[in-house]
Amino acid sequence: MIRSPHRSWHPRIRWLPRIPGQTSPAIDDPLIDTSQTHDGRALIRRMAHDGRHWLRPGSIASALVSLVNIGVPMALGRAIDDGVVAGDATALAGWLALVALAYVVRAAAQTARMQTNVGAAVSEHDLRVQALERIIAPEGIGGPPRLPGDLLSVLVTDVRTVSRSFIALASIPGNVVTLFGSLIAMALINGWLVLATVCTIPLLILLSVKGVAPVKRSTRRERRAEAAVAGSAADLTSGLRVIQGLSASRRATVRFRVVSREGLAATLRTRRVKGVYTGTVNASVGVFITVLTVLAGWLTLDGRISVGSLVTVVGLAQTLGPPLRALGVDTATMLANAHASGDRFCELHDSPVAWQVHPDDEHPTSTDHPDGSSRIDESPGGQGGEGPRSHPTHPDGTYSDDPPRRTPVHLHVQVEDPSLQLDVPPGAHLGIVAPQQVCDALAQAIVHGSHTLLNGVPASQLSPARKRALVLVAPRSPELFDDTVQANIMLGSTRDDMLDAVVRAAALDTTIAELPHGLQTGVGEGGRHVSGGQRQRLALARALIHAPDGLVLIDPTTSIDAATTAAIAERMGELRAGRTTLIATTSPALLDRMDEVVLFDDASHLVARAPHRELLGHDGYREMLS
């Protein structure tokens, strides 16, 4: 993770966090250390520790509000006894003025308690960023496959639920102060009131603690069901064009209905559990308040306490109701939800990597040799103590993903299933004509293959960052984001000097000239505002600007007309001159620009390897051309 040299978030935020400038490449240091948190309970404890700058003032303010809530009934009781019953107007006015002052203090404390909401919002941001960093990390997410909707559910819903634990934790001190403060106030009035309260409150707390466990289990199941529904919805909406084109809407609806029904069942179970729990706790609290009020009324009739004391007890009983319900229902339920969501966050955060990254390794150094090839220098400082050069540093000390220079890469690919191998000399332009499964197997082997060699070094010994510094395998399906044309092409690259060249190479120059805002024209969500061919060319331009020496393209011009494809073939050949390029395609225009073309049959056997024009005499070759 790239660190900012200066923390952009003040630990005692008073209003809103200062957002770093868009031009800064630095990322804020995480505010919450999640490295040692492996379940929801540990995550919430860590949040409370790291977010104490927001939690502490909110807790103090909550306790102050509780003290005021206790003091008001006591002041009213004294106002009745000393003022109304005794007929002393001065005493009555004095106590009522004290009550008014108490309400002013409570209003100020409630305002200060909002600091906790700031902490919850900042924590939500921090956890969301950490979750996203794990999702898009170069090492990938291993274990059982996760649907995009599942990841989105963790990123949005679960993170928000966990952050709300700040509010629940901040309310606990106030609730505790209310309980003990009320006991002290009742002790000053009559010992029987204290005895009744002491005997009842532990039973209510025990009921709350025992009853919250089923709520937590049910909530965890509901979260999983919600994630499944979100994942299914994301899966279907991403394939909307395919579903509509195949008239498969009814089947897709039936599939989603089944998943949604399971989610509904889980939600209803959770609602029933929470309903029983909430109703039981509320009824118990109501019985307690009633019993306490009846006892105070009997003591008043018996002459043991005054009328003012009766009013105080009734007020204290009403004050005790909300914290008892909060501890039993609101706080407990909120923490139970936070624990369940925290478990899902930690499950994602601690998920195994899809492939191993060695963080202690230095970035590889690309070193030129007399034969024009390059080798990976595995030494910590590279040759001559120059340090890593395939990932140069900016003046601020951050790493750039853009290689500083172009050096040919020697690519040797070996696939186990189906069994085949392919050797691509440094700087060669090689076309591949083969069934789709063969092309996909080759692309997969280049990225994850255990027998692939990059400049003679097994790719399995290189981290994803190292492999990415040598070769880029562009995805078959172009993915566009809801942003401008330029943003979709650059996608974080700092090589502005290459923008015009890649736009021309992808034959986007004429299209951009016709757009209402040129490069700043929005493409819409998923690229819905551009055609299929324009999507393809945008993805091609992105691959060209991000590509290091080695570039692998799979069917880059499938939705593009022949004339445009011919222009792309010529311009891309010029742009990629002397750089290792591998293109799997059936386009004659592209294949004609290749140094050689490799032909594979349906059984994954290498049939022929020769220039395009020499292979035109091969019947099997001509049949596969588009």
C-alpha cells in the first residue's frame, strides 16, 4: 500500500475530514489497524481503541446527559416539597431555574455527542477503503469464488453496520451512569426502592445477554442471504444485454426469484427473532417501571416518603426505562449486527491470496544485453547499485506502475491442460489462430502458469507486480467504468505523453473528434453510451498505454469493421515495433502485420508456424479466418 508522507486526517476532527487533492497520488494511512483483527468482536475493540479520539468525547457527553436526566426529577421533587408544599415561592423559582439550566447543559452535551457520529462516518470510510484495497489487491482473493454482489455487500452494507457500533459503544457509559446514578438517588429517598431496583436490573441484564445470541446468529444468516441476492442481481444486470438478446428474461427472473425468496425467508426469520427479543425486553422493562412506581406510591401513602419524593421516583423510573431498553435491545441488537457484519469484513480481509506475493522481494530490474533481450536482475539493488528500474519512484517516493523504458521480453509459455507450449522471441509480433479454449488457456498460463518463463525466469517465482512489469494480458471482454473517455483509457496511468499515440493506434481519433466533449465525454455505466466497436477500441487504447514490453491481446477487434481493423493493424504495428506482442485473432488484417502466425487445431496441436501469407495455402487456416 502506498503511504502518504503526511496524515491527511486529523485525529480530532471537529467538522469534516480534509480530502486530499485529486492530483496527489498518495493514499491516506489507515486509521483503524485491522491487521490483527480476525472476527467481528476483535474488529470492534480495535475500532474503539483507534477511534478513541471520537469515542471519548461522545462517551463523556453521553454520561453528562444521563446525569442531567437524573438531576431533573430530583430537582422537580425538591421544587414540590420545598416550594409548593411549603408555600415558598422563592424556593420554587430557584429549583425551576436549576431545571432550566440543566436542560441547557443537556442540549450542549447532546451537541458534543455528535462527535461520535463523525467518528462513525470516518471509520466507515476507512474500513470501506481497506475492503476495496483487499478486493483489488494484485494477489487476488483465493478460496471459494465470490460474486461481485457479495463483495459489494461487504463494501457498503457490512462496513456501514460495523461503523455504527461507534454509536452503540458511546451510549454505554451514559446508560451505566443512569443505572448507578438512579440507584444512588433512590438510596437517598428510601432503601426499599434500592432493593427492588437491585433485585430487578440484573435479571433484565441477564435476559438481554442470553437473548441476543439468537439475534446474532440470525443476523449472520440474513447477511449471507442478502449477499447472495446482491450477487445474483449484479450477475444478471452485468449480463443484461445477453439475457435480452437471447430472450432469456423469464428464466433469469425465475432464477432470481428463487434466490430472493431464500433471502426473504432469512429476513423474516431474523425479524421474528428480533421481534420476540424486543417484545420480551420491553415488557420486562415496563413491568419493572410499574412495580417501582406502585412501590413508591405505597411508601407515599404510608408516610415514609414525601409527595416530592414520589414525583422524583416516578421521574427516575421513566429515566431508567430507555437505558434498560437500550442495553437490552438497541445497543445489544446494534452490536450483534456489527459483530455479524464484522465477521464478514474480517473474512474478506483475511481471505487467502489467489497467488503468492513475496513482500520482501524487490521489484525486478530489467537489464539490457547485447543480444537485445532482457533479463530480470533479482539482486536487491540491481546492477551497479542503481536500484529497481522497472518501477521507478516519483519525487514523493511513491512507486509508478509505468515502466521507464522499453526492453524486449522473451516469453515461453507451457500449458499442461491442454498440453501445448509456445515460444515468443524477444520483440517478436506473433499471431495465434486457434479455438477459443486454446487462446484462453494460453492467456491463463501467461498470468498464472507454473511453467511459464519470462526472460528465462519461472513466472511462478515472480510476484504479480514483477510479472506486470514485463507482460500485460488484456482481458477478452472490455470493461468500462462510469467516467470520461480519457479516464477510462488512462485508468491511473501517468503517461500523458502516450495518450495521443494510443488513441490514434486504436483508431479512436475520428470518434473522439465527433464526441460532444471529446476525451471528456462520459461513457456511462458499463460504457452504455458507446457502441460495441467503440468499447473495443477504448479497451485497446487502455491496454496499449498500460502495456510494458510484453502485450497479449485476445480478439481485440471482434466488433470492429474491416476498414477500421486494417487501420488499427497498421498503426498498432508501428507503435509496438520492437516490443513483444502476442495477438490471438482471426482477422486477416491483423495477422498480415505479424512476423509469424501460429496455427492450433481443435485438439490443441500445433499445426503450422509461418507468416500469414504463407499459411493462406493451408485449408484449415483459411477456414478459421473471419
